[in-house]
Amino acid sequence: MRASLDTNVIIHLYRAGIQNILFDLFDEGVFIYEQIRKVELDHHGKDVLEKVDADIISGRIEIYSDQKLKEQAVYKIFENNVRENRYLYGTGDLGEVYAISLAQTLGAYSIVTDDTKQGGPYMSLLQFEDDIMPFTFADVLILRYLMGISDENQTVKDFDAVNTASELNWTFRSQLSKFIRRFLKNPIGKRTPYGFGNWQKIMILS
């Protein structure tokens, strides 16, 4: 999978020192629009810039500039996506607008953002018939667990690390319940594809 990153999730994961979960799950590429690095992170995430820049230099995070989009002949598509998305979301959601627009332009299908306010991009993308799939850091942790990359103890430990570092005041149980309702609740009562045992182990720890 490939993913476009929003400002807030970059800050949250790097502050907690567990940014590697992005590269574990999105092994086909992680990228950001240049404005997120030059403006958004510079204003809101100075404490993590050195580590983010190190991953950019090493190629783990790919930066998309306007020039790069022009060279790939998709800048006009990106520009149009930004224009349309700005009509949908408030001025305070500019980072999310860039992240969504870049995902749409590149056909990434995934955006990682921790902005879950009602009416914001994450909640709206759940309701729209859109090709873009939004994930929070908690969703990424749960997916990593279900894929067998980490166990339930590490999953809860990493969740607590992010929650504490960024003072989010989220609870793991509530995030897990949202994930189950979103992805695995089956109206005709069939067993979930991951089996009851996996959920029982992680629910006990939550």
C-alpha cells in the first residue's frame, strides 16, 4: 500500500518515536506535499523536523513539489483536486486538503490523518463514495497487529506512547470499537475474517 500523510499524524508518530509503523504498513511508499514540510511542519512540528528530514533524505518519505508534479504531467490534476477539496473543508484543514489531493492525484488510495473532528476530512471521507481510504494512527496500529507484524502488547504500548506524547486523550478501546464497526461488523452475522481469538486478545488489553 501507498499513503499520503497529513501534518498531525507525522507529528504524533515522530514525537512518540514509532514512525516506523508507517513504513511497515505502507511498504510501497509514503509521501507528502512540499507545503506540509515547508509550512505546516515548520509551524507546528519543529521538535520532529530533524527526524522527518532524515527520513526524507534517506528516501523513506518522498516529497512532491509543484515542479515534480509538473514533470510527471499531473500538476493540473493536483491543482484541480486542491481547488475542489478546498470547497469541501474549512481553511483550518489545509494540510488535509493537500494530503487528500495528492493521494487522489497519484492514485495512492490511502491518507493517514489524526484529524477526526465531525465534518473534517477523515469523517467526510468515510461518508463520501471516494477512492481515498482514511486511516488514523490507531487504525494503522490495529492493521499492523492484524497483519501479524506486531503482537497485542506492542500494539497497546505504541498506542499509549502516541497518546501520551501528543496528549490526545484517546482511549484504545474506543478506537478499536470504531475500527471493528467500520471494517468488520457484518450485518448478516458471518464470522470476521481475522477470527474471534485475535480480537479477544487485544480487547482484553484495551
